[in-house]
Amino acid sequence: MKIKDLLEKRKQANKKAAKKKTAKSIAVGAGVGAAVGLTAGVLLAPKSGKETREDLAENAKVAAEKVAEGTKVAAEKVAEGTKKAAVLVKGKVAELKNKKVEEEPQEELENEVPEN
């Protein structure tokens, strides 16, 4: 594998990581947006103060649980992707080292053979 190929794979891995980060940001934004919308809806509903406060507390708890779960799932996916990328990189580095070791003896033999 050539250096160009490794650079291309690294570029693709970086793009994939950027997409994951974007997806995570969108998920968090959607969760926060839902919580804000829910809170606004509860505040504007015609209920007594006590009922509104109870609804707010319950909705805040539900929203926090959803955001925590979404964040956990996103973090797990990122960790899994990172592990896979690390394994791939280690494998390619080992492959390149082995290839270099195989090429070096040939070069040494070529240098040792006297030309007539």
C-alpha cells in the first residue's frame, strides 16, 4: 500500500468522523429544541401555577433522560468508530513495516553483488 493510499484512507476517516460529529450535534440540538418547545407549550397552557410547575418538573425530567440516552448512544458509536479506526491504522502500519523489512534485504543484496 502506498503512502497516497494511506493518506486517502485517513482523509476518508476524517470525513466520516466529521459526519458523526455533525449527526451528534443535530441530535443534541433536536433534543434541546424539543425541550424548549415543550416548556413553552406548558407555560402557555391555561393551567394553574401548581399544575404548570408539576408539568414542568416532569417534562424536564423526561427531556433530560432523552438527552442523556441520546448522548450515551452517540458516545458509544463514536467510541466504536474510533476503535475500528485504530485497528485499521495499526494494521496498515504493521503492513508497511513488514513490506519495508522485506524490501531492505533485497536492496542490500543488490548492493553486495559485484558488477563485472
